[in-house]
Amino acid sequence: MHVVAGVLVDASGRILIAQRPPGKHLAGMWEFPGGKLEPGESAGAALVRELDEELGIAVDRAAFEALIRVPWRYGDRDMLLEAVLVRGWKGEPQALDAAAIAWREPVSVDAALLAPADRPILAALRLPRHYAVSPAQASPDEAAAWVHAALERGERLLQLRLTAQSFETVRGVAEAVLPDVRRHGAQLLLNRDVAGAQALGIGVHLASGQWREWAERPLPLSVPVGASCHDAAELELASRLGCDFATLSPVLATTSHPGVEPLGWPRFGRLAEAASLPVYALGGVGRKDLPEARLHAAQGVAGITAFL
């Protein structure tokens, strides 16, 4: 089943969500408005029709921008949920086919109230295009300086990955920089340290295969959980665990992993498009590769050297 959803964004950056009415599957949960494609109908045409029927608005297909495609399974029913940003329309949205509608800042939406297939859409809205990872061999002072410098450059998603330091030491660095991180409206993730992230109320980035230690998402939906992935099976496991995003690597050849065959952009694109969560391109890429990454279904680019 192919479903298209419209993510309406108003001039102040708020998004519109709709509550599913009584008697429908997942009644009471919130979602992005839209519906199923009719036979022979394009996603664009379906979205124009659905937003007219559900909200009473006329949208311009020229104002559409692809956001994310989410393969999902509800019970024994498979579907592809295609989310499209909509920034222009005529008319005032009304709850014609929903229990209620509401305008919300993306950061204020409680993901737990959204239908499960719509949560990756919210994650894609919230996540920036860059994901900066600290130099692994940095000292605590160097790592703190790196965080402050990254924030001043405008980075808003940061991972503390200090493989030469103990978890306790890294937690100390995180605690010291957190006021500055929060002042900038940014998110800080610890590498692998779930207990430390729980204690500090921040996110965690799980190492490849680490999610097998968990039967369910290790942190609440209010903080980000990322995962390092290298193939389709790992992306699927990360999605099942409820991770908000994944890195997929290596996209290009890297000096740090000379014996690893890179995915290349075409294969990366196929894997990212088939994933049920936002995916960052990692490995041999930097800021300059963002347009290429976006063409290949990436949320954005992640890196270490490129963000020093």
C-alpha cells in the first residue's frame, strides 16, 4: 500500500498534525494528513486530492519538496509512507476528516502521541543536515573545545566519541559542555554509553551491533538515539529498536579504514531509500558532499575530519 503524507509548514516554521478519528486504525493518535494512492495515481496528484478532502485546502505541486520515504509494516500489512513538505496552499486548513488538527513547533511534538510510521517523519524534520563526531583520540580539554567551536559554527547535532577515554571521563566532559549545548538549542549524544546518557538526560549513539543488547529502545523518545550501520540488515534492526536515525558507512574510501570496500553513492542511495529511518552518509564525506547525499536519499552528512 502506497500512502502519501503532507507536512504543512507555515511561515513561522510550525507543522500541522491531525488526530485520527474514532473507529479508524490507531484512533486517537496523531499523524501527518494524507492517504492512499488510487490506482494509476501519482503521489503528487494523490496529495493534492487528499489535502483537499481532509483539510479543504488547495496546494500547489510546485511547492512540494520530498522529505523521506518510510517503508513500514502494521501487523501483516506493508506500506510505503511517502512524506512531502508543503509550504504553500490556498485556504485555511480545517479538520474535515480528523478528530482535530493542531499547529505545533516540531520540537514540541510528543513523538509518543504520533502513529509509529509517522515518527521517522518527525525525526527527519527535527534532524539537521550535519552530524558532527568528535575526534576519537582527543583529550577531555580538546573535546570540550571541539564542542564549543562546533556550536559556534552552527552545528546542532554532536556526538562525543572519545575512544581513548573512560565512560566516566566522557560523562564529565558532557556535563561540563551541556549548558552551552542547550543554550544553542543543540543535541549532544554519547557514544555507546547508554547509562551515562540516561543519567545526563541526553542522547546516545549505539555502535554497530550494540542494539542486540536491547529488546526495546534504551532511552525515551524525548532524546535522540542513533546507530552505526553498514548494511540493510543493520538498518532494519536499528529501525525495529526505535532509533531516530542511523549513520551508514563507509560511503567513500577512507584512510581510517583502508581495507574496507566503500558502498559508493548508488548503493548508499538504495539502502537509505529502503530504510525506515533517516540516514546520514558517513565515511569519506564532508559538507561539500551534502548535495550529492541529498540526491541519494540521505538526511545529511556525518563526519569527523570534515567538522574539525
